Amino acid sequence: MIYISKDNSTIIKGIVIIMMLCCHLFDKNHINMCINFFYIGDTPLIRWLMPAFGPIPFFLMMSGYGLAYKYEKGKLGFRNQLTRILRLYVHYWIILAIFLVIGHAMEPALYPGRVTKLLRNMIGWNVTYNSAMWFVLPYSILSLLSYYIIRLVERIGNVWAIVITIAIQVCTTFIISRYGDVLINYQFIYQPFLCFHLLQPFTMGIVLKRTSFSLNRSFPQWMVLAAIVLLVVLMCSIKIPMRFIIYVPLMVTLLCQVKWGGWLKTILMELGRTSMPIWMIHCWLALYFFTPQFYSLKYVPLILIATLLASYLVSLPVMWVAGKINNTLFK
């Protein structure tokens, strides 16, 4: 079986959260606020690398793999997943409360706004406060339905599961490219539509757990690192639609072959452990309330490190409070 250890899963989550911050901090709206020394043609290197940094397929694939593992152990069910999602929402609501207080102090006309606006943001139905939270609701729905999705994959087989979800991905990608601005105004259609759009990498994770060939042999590290660099270059250079379908499982497999050690492993493990609250916090800090302070650092590495560090430090008390609440509510 393809085996992703708990440590490797946590490390990959640490890498993915760094990818996410890069995508948000250095998008087309903010890259000109930075000093860039390295270019590929006329494009800053960090922008050129963006196709390799898409975090959502990685996160969904790792989630699908982990839930398939729980299913095989007989520990997956609707009730279990409902508790897990409620625990996630407790983190989200604590972070939302903190930054709504800050927002109200800085811009009382915008935060929190009408009660209906607050409620929509609380469930992730229409995230007007922090756009990065669009993922909360469709991910929660996929997680709640994961038991039934895995059963369906078992029934139709790995090959058909991949073929069908790729076909769905092609259709939803086309529709979003043409009608996304219209769909977003109809959340009753848009939210289920997003679930179908995100289904392919989630299913890929399930299939990886069910795959019956071994990649557990050890390869020379220079070969693994060279393959990672080559894969990133190909991903960023060859503009083939839907290329992430191949890129993500290959990259995860290669990352599992890296012999992480020392301080780098410690940092990535800690970032992976706190990746969920960091995801929910970083945009509030760097892109909404304290943008001039973070971008005054000018240099891409400094902005990234400062945002990671600040988000991590805020995440620690959030996780502590959320842990206390969750342990009380969900004993």
C-alpha cells in the first residue's frame, strides 16, 4: 500500500500552509508592494512559481487519504465527522470573534454589520469578512459525506472513481471560468457546485490509500530532490489545463521520500500542527488590518516569515481556548 505516515502528513500540511501564504501574500494585487530580485522573464520568481503552490488540491488529497485510513480502521461515520467539523468551527468562531472586535475598533461601519451578514459568515455561507474562508463550508460538507463517498469509490472501483471525478472537474472548471461571477450570487447553487468542483483531489486521496502498489522503497536523496525541482519547473512551465491532477499525487509521493531532519523537520511539523488556525488567521493580519506594517518589510522572504510567525503566535492561544471548549462540549 502507499503509506503516508502521520509525521509525513503533518510535514506536508506545514509545506502546504507556506504555499497558501505565498499565494495570498504575493498575488497580483500585492506583488508590486514587494521588492523582487529574481525574475523569470518579466515575471517575479514568486509569481512564476504560483502554479506549483496551489494549496487546496494538496489539502483535499491529504484529507481524503486520512479519512480513507479512518474508514479502514472502522472509525469513520457521519456522527464522528459531525463532531470533527464542529470542532473546526469552534476554532473558526473564536478567530472570527477576535478579529471582529479588532475590525469594529478600526472600522465600526464594516464590522460586524447586519446580523444576517454575521450569520452568513459564521457558517461560511457567504464569506464577506475574510474571502480565504470560502473553503470552510464545502470542505465541511465533503467531510460529512466522506463515509458515503468512500463507499461509492469501493463500489465503482478506483479507475472509474478517478475518471468520473476528472470529468466532473473539467465540467465545473469550464462553468466557473464562464459563469463564476454569476453563480456566486446564488449560494444555494454555488455551495453544492463547489463541493462537486473539489471532489477530484479529495477522491484522489481516497484512491491513493486504496492503491495496491508500494512506493515505500528508499531512493537517493539527490534523486528525490532533483525530481521535486523538475516537477515544479514542469508544472510552472507547461500550461496544460488540469495538470494539477497529476502534479499533486506525484509531489506528495516525492515529499514522503524526503528524509526530513533537524530544525527543518521541527519547523514544518509545528507549522503542520497549527496549519488550520494559521489558515484562518493570516489574511486578517496581513491583508485586512495590518497590511502597511507587514508590507513595510518590502522583501518577499521577510513578509512571508513575519506573517507566518505572527499567525503562528496568534494561533497558540486560539488552539488552547478551542481545546478547552471542545473538550467540554465533545467529551
